[in-house]
Amino acid sequence: MSEEMTQQHQALQAIQDMILELPAERQQQVYMYAEDIRDILTEGAGDAFLALTLISCEFAATSAELDKEEKDNGTIIAG
């Protein structure tokens, strides 16, 4: 197995690092939400995956819109 991490593994590691920077109470909330989402995906199968994909797309669109506004206005938006 190669010592190089895949892009997916790098992204997962970056997210885990972000979680570890949170206060303990918020870390627990993140892990609780993740567990709930896993349960929903397991129980809801295709429909739950479709819903999660929709939410991801909405977040991506909102993020892109905020980035565009930031670029257009030359301001920094706290996130």
C-alpha cells in the first residue's frame, strides 16, 4: 500500500482535524450528527442518499454564491 494518501483520505483527515480543533462539547455534537446521518442513510437507502446529495448541492451552491459575493464586493465574509 502506498504511503501517499488519496484525495478522499486527505479530505477526511482535514475534516477530522477541523473537528479536533472544536471544543469537546461541539466535537460530541458533530459525532452525534454523523451517527444520526449514518443511521438515516442505512434505513432510508436510496431516498436518504438522494436527500443528502440535495443538501450537499444546496450547501455547495450557497458557498459558491458567498464566494462570488466576496469576490465582487472585495469583502471577507466570516464563515
